Amino acid sequence: MSSQQSPEENLPAERATDDHGHGAVSVANEKDPFADPGLPPHEHRVQDIDERAAKRSERVVAFLFTLSMLATVGFIASYVAIPADRGVYIFPIGHVSALNFALGMTLGVALFAIGAGAVHWARTLMSDVEIPAERHPIEAPPEVKAQVLADFKQGAKESALGRRKLIRNTMFGALALVPLSGVMLLRDLGPLPGTSLRHTMWRKGLQLVNMNTNEPLRPSDVVVGSLTFAKPEGLEEHDEEFQTEIAKAALMIVRLQPDNIKDKRELEWSHEGIVAYSKICTHVGCPISLYEQQTHHVLCPCHQSTFDLADGARVIFGPAGHALPQLRIGVNAEGYLEALGDFEEPVGPAFWERG
């Protein structure tokens, strides 16, 4: 016996009995077995026949839209008022960020309330009469266009948007407020940089402090052929802004024979052959840490950009776009190396506002 079904088994049929008592298949409509059965009779909703029920549904929709507005306001208030490091215990989740929990709940309620209000409005107050539409060519004739416009106007009328002013006004309020949640998130991009990319902590009179010993540097501490890393006086590792500031202010201190310095300005800005250059590579901002004594070249370990410290730290190899900025230095009354100002150009990679 074959396990495959015969074509007749897939057709709408009634089981009958032939003259011999055997079961037979009787097709409901032999000429068109897949005929359109038509639409069932329309059943009116309670809101269609009872205005009090319609008013109740209207108030429910307005409540949901109002709830969305309140949730959006709560989102903004939570973002402003709740500290980012505050925790809260939520059963059964456990300890979570209070800010993340508040933002997720309020934004979720705001979006859900708009969706639920729109669905409840459509299900209870908008017309639910089924209107069949005949198939037509893709290029609609003028009479079809006119019919579509008429149907649109009829649908707008049946939606009761003009008559149900409470729904309309609260819906517009909810839709107008909920985008503010996304606008508030732009705050995480941080404040505008202003001119902060053009300046560092260095200023006239700040001493150069050895990064390893945390002690001020004297000229005698820097010998020919050595590479020393320095930071500004007063910048400590436990400071909140340490990483931000050191990323711009880190220095390389190298002592050269004055006769080996080719660049005139470099020689003027040095002290007894001691030169101070930014440690931040001008390619993508990696810290430069490799120094070759004989050639006076420094190498960035990330992408092998090479700079000549004896010739204004100009680029001699690699993808870096410009020379390392030099810091003008001198010696104070106590005999310590000090800065004579800030860098005269931005440190690190180029940026489009740099010009």
C-alpha cells in the first residue's frame, strides 16, 4: 500500500457511500473546488453600538499615551539624577546598575505604551469592516486612483481622529516626547572638545618629572645616548584625569651633542643638547619607546614610523604624517629642568579641524 496521498485527499470533500457500501469522495464543488467562500457576516463590537464603551476605550488609549509621556519624562529624569556607579538589588536578577535599570524600564514602558495604545485604538474604535478589493493591473487607471483617495478619506473619517480629540492630542504628545530619549543619549558622547586637543598641561615654570622615579630632573640626570620619559610636575597616577592628561603631555627626553643637532629651532629650544619631544606618535597616537643611539632615531612600535631627533623629529619612514612636537625647556633657579611654555602645535595624530 502506497504511503503517498492521492490528489483527491487534498480537496475539500465530503465522505459518501456508493451503491456497494464503499466509502467514496464527494467534492463540494466539482467545477471549482477552490472557490472563494466569501466573507463571514460582520459582527459589531460593543464599542460600535454603545458610546459609553467607546468612551471607555478612548480613555484607555489616552491613558496609555499619557503613560508613555510620563515614562519618557522619567527616562530623562533618571539619566540626569541617577549616578552611573549606583547599584540596586532587583529580585530575582540580583545587583544591577540603578541607572541602566531605570533607563531600560522607562524607555521600555514609553515604547510599549505607544504600541499598546495604537493597537487598542485600532481594535476597539477604528472601523473593522472587511472591504474586499479586486485585483487590478499595476498601473492604476484614474477611477482606481479616485477610489483609493476616497477610501483614504473614509478611513480617516472612520478612525475618528478628528472627533476623538483626547486620543489625538495625547498621541501627538507621546510621539513628540519619546524621541527625546534618543537625544538625551547623545550626552554620553561627552562635552565638545573645544580647544582641548591643541593644549596640554605644560606651561611655563612646570618642572620635568621622571616617570620612573617621580623625581624632578636635573640636566646631570640625562646623559648622552640615554632616553628618559617625563611628565609634568603635579600630575600623579591616582589623579582622576591622569590618563587623559598623560596621553597628551608625555615626554621623551634625549641628550645629544649640540654639534649633532641639525635643526636650528631644535637647538634653540634645547638645553645643553637636552631635547624634549612628545612621546605620542603622530600617526595613531601610540607611545614611542624605541631609541637608536647612533642615528638618534626613535621608532614607534605600532606601525614603525621613524623620527629623526637630531633633525626636528621629522618623519623619515612610516605612515606618520608630521614631525613630533618639541617642548621648549630650560633650567630654573634650583637647577631643575622646566618647561618654558606649552607645545606650539597639537600633539598626536592630525584631526580635521587642525588646518
